[in-house]
Amino acid sequence: MERIIEEIREDLSRRIAVAADRLADRTLAEDPAYAALLGRAELRERIHHTLRQAVEGLLRSSRGLPVELAEARAVGALRAEQGLPLASLLRTHRRGGRLLWQSLTEAVTAHDRAALPRLLPAASVMWDVVDQMTDAMTESYRLTEAAHGDRDRERRAALLDVLLDGADGPSAAAEAAAAQLGLPDRGRFTVVVLAAEVSGAPSAAPAAAVPPAPAGGPGAASAPRVLWRFRADGEVGLVELGHHPLESVRDLLAPLGVRAGVGPVVAAPAEVARAHRLAALALRTAPESEGPRTALLDERLPAALVAAQAELAGRLRQVVLGPVLALPSEDRRTLLTTLGTWLACQGSTTDAAQRLYCHRNTVSNRLRRVEQLTGRSLSDPRHVVELALAHSAVLQRVEAEPVTRPAAPGRRTSRTPGGTARRSPRRPA
């Protein structure tokens, strides 16, 4: 085979040059991605060089030598950096392989038709060389694409951090970060903070940001846009509400089955840091004992006041509910649960009894005991406010106490839509 190729080398070189011209014209005519990236002369030269390399690879392989693949890897990495779709690259490469075999057979036929049978064993060798070059190019493309994706996620994460953790008020850094994330200067934004796992298992994927895209599955194009940021202490989402009401965030988070805090609506990316702090505060008003729920700050302002003042919250617990907290654990739990249920039922003893699966007289007796122990009357609005705030302070204190639980087998570590990446609604700026 090596002898045949040497005999037709000059004619084969001419035919390969013609094949490169044909393939360059076809590629530019049929593939807009290539047409947007390369001019005809550059593409034709690249194809011509690759075809010559394949011939050299065929000769090396026939001698038992390894095929040189460094340039194939370089091309794969370059095209990935340039953003050319892998499908476009592979399609042109496969077409080049077919044209090379056609050029070989035509050159041998023109030189000595009787030598064609001697060329047939070269077919499997040539396609093996083409496959090696294709595999090397593809692997290099994917490695480069993955590295580029990692850099892009890290960059987005850093830009999100600028907005989420920045100082209040306009700043050049916040404006630049918002622009690079594709956020408008003015709009309607909020922040969502998801509760971290308490099982000891990691709560999310490594810090990253899901690329900005509507989240939420089918029909997501009509949902608010969310940029997720995965952190060791939980997951944070910057929500671009657009025309959607703030309450729509509940629908977005409902499938995740998590506890979440939602900050107020702000009008500019520079105000996102404030929304983030208030979203974290809103989450603290939703104790784990209440199960998965989405707490909107504006609906839980009294409890948020308690959460924001830890020292005063401790004093409130002791001054208002101290005598109840001093009871044996079973009595304490019963009275606090009854008080909390009565408050949640807007002061309806009947509804509270139904929730607690007991007689309404039992609820009345327990509430009367709370009144006697605290010296506060549930018919006095001021006393009800004090008891409600103190009860909230008790729940938040319990929530803050460390809890160790075994990790659930097979529990997913990512919940957010997206994603991605990643829970990765995830997958995960």
C-alpha cells in the first residue's frame, strides 16, 4: 500500500486540493456556523491540511507507527474555544474522509486500474486513521468545552456574589455585574434563600451558578427568570420577576418541597443585597417543625422583627413565656403547641380543637392556664401581640439549636430548577 501511494503521490496531492475546494464551498453553503466563523481561504486551507495529515497517518499506520494526533487535538480545542458546534466539526470531518477515499481510488484508477485490488486493504486502515483523528479531536473539544463551562460558571458565581453580598446602594461593581448577567438597570427583583440540609449531608452541588434561563419545567418560558447560586450553607436564587407577582415564587418553589425565605421586591440590581439579607431573615421565621413552606417576608414581618433582634427575642421569651418554659417538658410542649395552633387559627378555639384532635373545652382550659401562668389575657389585643411574638421567639430558638439526623439513603443533593445546573433545578452565576 505504501508503494502504491508513493506512485500516485503527485496526482493524489492535486486531487486532494480539488477535494478541499469542494468541501470548503459545500460547508460554507450548508453550515451557517462555519460561515460565521471562517472565511473560504482559511477553511479551505484547514481542510487541505487535515486531508494531507490523514494520508500521512495512513502511511505511518501501514508501517506500524502511531498516528500523529497532536494537530487533531489542537483543532478540537480551537473550535471549542471559538464556539463552533461539535456536530458541525464532525460533519465536515466525516465528509473529508469520504472525499479522501474517493481521491485515493480515482488516483489509483488513473495510474493503474489493475492495482485497485491492492488498494482495498487500505480502506480499513484509512478509516481507522480517520476515526483516531476524529476521536482525538472530539475528546479535546469536550475537555475544552467543559473547562470553558467551569470558568463560565465560576465567573457567573462571582458576579452573583457581587450583587448578593454587596453594600446597599448603587455601585460601579453592581452595575457591571448586572450588565454581564444580562439584568436590566431597572425592573422587579427579589431573592430566594433555601434552607440548608441539617442531616450532615452536603446541601448542594459545588458552588456554581445555573446559567440564566427560565426555571420550572414545561411552560417555564412564562415563569420568572432565576439565577441560582449554590453555597455550602444553602442555595440562593436571584429572581427577575418581570411582570409576575411576588406570590408566583411560591408556585416556582412548590415542586421542590423545601423551606424557603423570600425577600421583598426591589427595583434595581444594586438593591439585591438588601433583598438577600431580608430573604434570609424571612427563612428564619419558617421553623423546620412547620415543614416545607415558602415564607414571604412581607407576610411575616412581626416574626421577622423577632428574628432580627436575637437579644430582645431572648428577653421576650423569658419575660412573656418564662413561667410556661419552666414547666416539665410534656406540659410545656402541650401549652406551647396549643397556643401556636390557636394563633394560627386566628383565635378560633373550635378550629384549634379540630387541628389538635381534642375537645374545644380542652383547648379553652389549656389557654386559660397560659393566661394564668403569663399574667396576660387572650382577650387583650396588646397581650395577644406579646404572646404571639414570644411564641415566635420560642420557635426560632428551637430552630437555631443544632440537630443531628441520619442522612436519608439516596437523597438528592440538589433541588433547584434549571439546572442545573444542578439540585440542579435545579443543576445550581
